[in-house]
Amino acid sequence: MDLTINDRTVQVTASDDTALLWVLRDLLGMTGTKFGCGMALCGACTVHVDGKPVRSCVLPVSAVVGKKVTTIEGVGTTATGHAVQEAWKQLNVPQCGYCQAGQIMSAAALLVDKPAPSDADIDAAMSGNICRCGTYTRIRAAIKQAAGKNS
Amino acid sequence: MSAVLKPESSLSRRTFIATLAASGGLVVIGSATRILTAAEAEKYGADGMPHGTVDNPLVFISIGDDGLVTIAVHRSDMGQGVRTGMPLIVADELEADWSKVRVQQAPADEEKYGNQDTDGSRSTRHFIDPMRRCGAAARAMLEKAAADTWKVPVAEVHALNHEVVHEKTGRKLGYGALARKAAKLPVPAQGALTLKTADKFRYIGKEGTLLLDGEDIVTGKAQYGIDPWFEGMLFAVIARSPVLGGKIKHVDDAEAAKMPGVVKVMEMPPTVADAEFHTLAGVAVIASNTGAAIKARSALKIEWDDGANGGYDSDLYRAELEKAARSPGQVVRQDGDFDGAIAKAARKLEAEYYLPHIAHATMEPPSAVARIVDGKLEVWAPTQAPQVTRTDISKHLGIPFENVTVHVTLLGGGFGRKSKPDYATEAAVLSKAMGGRPVKVTWTRDDDLHHDYFHTVSVEHLQGGLDASGKVTSWLHRSVAPSIGSIFGADPKHELPFEMGMGLINLPYDIPNIRLENPEAAAHTRIGWFRSVSNVPHAFAVQSFVAELAAAAGKDHRDFLLDLIGASRLIDPGSQHDTWNYGESPKRYPVDTGRLRRVIETVTREAGWGSKHGLGLAAHYSFLSYTAVVAQVEVDKTGYLRIPRVDIAFDCGPVVNPDRVRSQLEGAVIMGVSLATLGEITFKRGRSQQDNFHQYRVTRMDTAPKDIRVHLLPATDWSMPLGGVGEPGLPPVAPALVNAIFAATGRRIRRMPIREQAGAVAG
């Protein structure tokens, strides 16, 4: 099947029900998107499908045919995605960094939806993303910093 | 009569294994004399670790013709920032321009690089001096190369920000131009080196250092152990025995083998006897992608023989621990006469505290990639123990050590789990079974939560006596917990010196009558190091009990705690029968009660102690550093708990990278909140009952404290030894939280996790 990932068309051979995550990671070697739970509980695998954040670990690949998939490798080409990545770097948000691809994808989608999010908006949009290192306070600060640049 | 444990001064998480094997278990001797042989006495710090340290600049530093400086980092980065911290130390002494510094991860090779076990909060404390010497030696070599080029005395030149300068003539040469010549010069002897004085530091101790891996992490380019990818690679998951020690009785793989993408289904070969970290019995499914392997695994029909641990039930085990905690056990420290003193106490208090098993749940689950080409095996692994990984794989596969290469990737979280490289061995075993093809093994989240090396479970029983003035005159602490020693052979059934040395035996309080006991506890699952290790249950119990005693005495908790600590003084760990002392010299690292007092004074002042409702305090010495925490909580009428703010004061001596120290403490606060409010693994029929994050819940953004204030008390005196950073933030968080809940509600919580005990706790 043909998929559109980060504005490129790629061909993959996979059964329809293969989760998009494994297509990205194992078949295409795009390993920026992470595996964390396999049950849409932790957000590490978050990608955008037509701009909306989704958990690729439970999304059958057949569901994204004809849609635009954006991953951490491509999100920096958007103004919001780039602003989020820059804020993450400037505030030294990551510790181990493993969950941060998913965090950044969730944050970028939030800021497109709500350019000046409140704390409650941030809680609602980001609580599906687990960080075991405990970088939540810096994630919140980085979202606000990126929002400031955004406006 | 008091008993002390056999001295094992330089015990590390690795060396103690050998010691255990040599002694046939834990030996208790009936003597109060602390015996150290001369050899033991000299082997402290990094010198007590396998392969010690290396400070050769030619090993760690390379400089290109373009002037780019590449610094090898031989310690593993799991989020503590060592891949930025180590280069920063070298670059400072090297007088390098930070923008021209790159980092390269060293493979497993301790002969070349020195010890690589990244645990025990000791990378910076053990390697700051060797890394400074590396940088200073390279700087001296560059200066000599420039002086030789200009034919001037070396005393007339000096290095400054990536150039060597000859002041008299104004001549300058960049590091790139000098590199080839400098590399051919002899490395100066240690005694000939001039290290910078602290006022000349360019990067060490300064704010504003960005992470060297920041760009790669935020763009998805960073490589973790789960990420290596090769054409033709295969992907595996393994169905492991759900009970520790269980064996396969029968496998029906007919259905699984037919499923799409499946390449092979095979039983895992038996583990080898002399491995430190054994692979578990199981059935591997190897497929064209991980999703296919997971699906096929669920179609396997396996009959298990559960073996001796098939009856493990964490509720029943808790009752067993409680029973043990209510009877006398092995005495590990005795000061004065507890029995006599408690009999005369004006007021007596008794309490028991429970900490369940917890799982590391690193966001990157255990995973690794291996391939074999021409008899040479390469593995890519997120490992805290590179050399152990290499040794274990060599033993398991019968491949000579020199033909095994371990590439250390970034670790997507470690917390102690990735000191145990069973998953890397699995990848190697499966690659061999597939004729050397690259194979990636991924642990699914349920694998991770079912087969972790769990944090120990414990019951801590305390009794205290107060005199008429409310002063503590007697203290009994019985700690009962299965030991990490159980994973390395015969179960010692007692806490090992390094476990007791984490906040049990080294109680730093000025109490005349103390008895510390350690009754037996047998392990029924894999017990392993979890960030801060035994400090977590010990600090939870001790810091909760101090608050309970303060309340019983009708005194302010802070004042009471400071009184208990007593005057500022240096305590010789040997006088507390602590023969371990984090592997460090008791002379160089005594327990400094003045520093403990200062973090308490600082955190209470900053948090507004005495002027706010719902504040709870705890303080703990661990990993040679001093931490105090004040948590602020609000519990509403329905019992809903909020933690709006946590203050943490920290003294680890001199600080190399303050931003990473703060980030470790911020993380420790959140991990502490997580384990205190939610963390619990339970067992029934020998099986861990939690499958994923809906059952093993962890703190998320919405329930994490929004305001975490870190108060660093960095030493400006660089002759002071460094303390640990990665772990010591964690132990006081949970007790500060339950003490805050007590302050807010009058309800005392003695069992972790708090969950619904404060009412309907958020989570």
C-alpha cells in the first residue's frame, strides 16, 4: 500500500491490521517514533494523522492510507513543530529523552489547536504521555515558551 | 553482645557478587571490632571498582585537523546527562571551545577506559579527577607542540579557548593545526600536570550548558537500544516463564508458527551457570516485524511447571514479613541498652511501614539488537553495565570475549533495570540461532512488568521511647526485606552490608540507646537495584516515624528532627558498623550532620515552614549527599489529594553541571510522588499481576506537582569530595508526602502506595 509520511510517498507491504508503529519502525526503519506500551496508554508512539495526534501503536496501517502522516522526523518542517523542538532544546527538557518524541508530537498538536494553552489545556493534552524521568515541569515550561514564540 | 557484618569495604554492585561467592553467603561475626586489611583499606572509590580508572588523553580525546574535539564517554547515559557532563569536564581543562566539542560513546572495554558500571550515583564522583587529568594532559601536549613549532620555551605559551597563544609575539595556533604534532608527544606524567584552579573554570559549575544530545533527541535521530535497524533484520519477542524458576512442560506452537510474518519459533536454550544475569526460560517468536511476533506469541500454547515460587502471593508474604518484623532478628547495630531504656520511657511508640514491590518501567523497555559476522558478535544495547554485558554474552554463546563487541546506545531510562543485561544476552542467543542475522529483541510492557528485577518488598518495624521532656532516648528498627543477593546464588535471606548501609545501619541520630535488627526474608521473585535501592524503604520508615514521634512529643517536626540529629559533627561510618559507606573511604566521606542540618534548615525556610498548612518534611543522607524535602499537599473534603508544590534542598558537594543536578532532583521528586501515590506490583500464584500502565500506574502531567523548587547548596571548595546525584533525591520524597498528608488531615499513612488512603487520591 502507498502511505504519505512526512510529505513523501512510500510503499509498504504489510497486512492491513499491522500497527502503524511497526510499519514505521520495523519496515521503514523510521525509529524516531517510540514503542512504550502497545495499548495507547503512554503516548511514546504519538504521530500526527492529518494534523491530529494519534497513538500509532494501536492504529492499523490501513487506516492511514490516503491520509498525511507526520512523525518526529518531519514535524520540524512546520513552524509550530520547530518552535516546540527549539523550546525543548533551550530548556534542556529531556533527561533520557525516550518519551520526548511523543511529548513533542502531542505538544505541537496542542499548540496548533490552542496557540495559548492554559495549564488545564496542557494537562488535558499531555496527560496521555508518560515521562518516567519526570520532566513534566520543564515540558510545561517549554510549551509555554513555544506558545510565546508562536503568538 | 553486638554483631557486625564482615567488612567488605569496597563493595560495589558488581564486586559484592564475587565477595558473596567467596564467602559462601553473608557471614556474621560476633565481634564489635571493625577489621580491615591493608589492601581493603586502600581500595576505595573508583580504585575499588573493577578496572578502576584510566586518565590517558589519547584514549579519551581526539582532535581533528578541523579542530573538532571528540571526547569518548565510557559511562552510560540514561538521562542523568553524563554524555554532556564528562565532555564538559575534559573540555574545561583542555581549554576547548564548547561549540567545537563532540561526544562519542565508548564500547564495552574496561581495560581501555576503566570501569563502566553506570550505577551507584558515581560517574562524576569517580571520574572527575581522571577526566580533568585527561584534559589537562592534552592541553599540556598542545602547548608543547606550539612551543616546539615556534622554538620558544613552553613556559611562554598558554592555551586559551581552542588556541595556543605566545603572548610575547602575539602568535596563535589553533588546536586543529597542532593536533597531529601534539598526539605524537609523550603524555605528561600525572605529577607534572597543572590542573586549573576553580576560579579559572570555564564550564564546570556554570549554568547554561545545553545537552550535547538535545538536537538529536528532539528530532528523533537519537539512537536507543531499541532503535538500530538493518536490512534483513528480524524481530523477536519471547514468552517467558511467568514464575521465577519456572520451566516449560509442553509447547504447542502449531498455530503461532503459521501466522503471517513468523520466521521461527524456538525454545530459549538453558542459561549458563556462571552468568551474572541469567536469561529466563521461554519460547521465542522471531518474525518480520515486532507486531507480527507479538501476535504470534499470543497464539502459543505453553504449559509451565511453575516450580518452587508458584505459590508466591504478595498478600500472604506481607503477613509473613510482618510476623518476622514482630520478633527479634539478627542484631546489626547496638548502641547502649535499648531494652533497659524503653522500659523506663515516659512515652512509647511503635509503628510498622510497608513498601510493596515496585517496577522500574523504563519508558524504553528492555531491548537489544545483535548480529554475528564471521564469528564476531556485535550487540547494540541500552546497558548500564557494558562490561558485564560483554562477559555474560561471551559465556552464554561460548564466543571468545575479544570477539564480542558491545555498542552502548542511549538508554531510554535505566533506574537500575538496565544494570542487568539479560535482554542483551537474549538478542545474542537469537541471532546465533538465526545464523548470525541481525535480531532485535523487544520486551513488551507486560514482559517488563512481569519479569522485572523488582524493587524489594519490605516491612519496617520501629519502636521509640521518649523521656518526660519529649527527647528520644531509645530506638529500635527491624528491617525485613528480601535481598538483591538472592539473584546471584544462594539466597542470603538477610540484607547485605550495602543494603543496610542505605539508611538502616548508618542512622545519624543522637540517640543513646539504639538497636537495629534484620530478621530473615526469602526472595520469591527477582530482586534488583531500583534507583536509591534500600534507601527508599528505610527513609520512608525512619522519616515517617520521626514525624510520628514529634507529634507524640507535641513538638514541631523540624525542631524535633534537628534535635534528633544533634550538634554538627562528623560521624565515622565505622562507628555505626557501616562497613560499606558507598565504597568510599570513611575518612574522606564521614557522615556530616552539619550538612544534613543545613539542607533541612534551607528547605524549611524556602518552603515557608510554620506559615503554611499541609507541609510535610523529610531528610535523608544517601550516596554521600544530603537531601531534604518539604511537600505541600491539599486534601479536599472528598479526600482528593493535590500536591501543588515540592521544595527540595540538596548538598552533593561541588557541582559540575548544575542544570543536570536540578533536572535529576526534579525527576526524583516526580518519581517519588509516583511510587508513593501509585506504585505497586502484586503477586498471585507466583505471577506479577500488573500488565501495563493501566494497572501499574505512574504519575502523569496532571497529577505531578506543578511547582518543584530545587535549592542547591553547592560547595565552592573543590577540595571537598563529590557526592552522588542520580539517586539521593528520591528517598525523602515519599515520607515528606505522607508527613504532609498527616499535617493536612491528621491521617497517618504507613503503607505505600498511598492510593485511596488519603481518600480518592488522584492518579
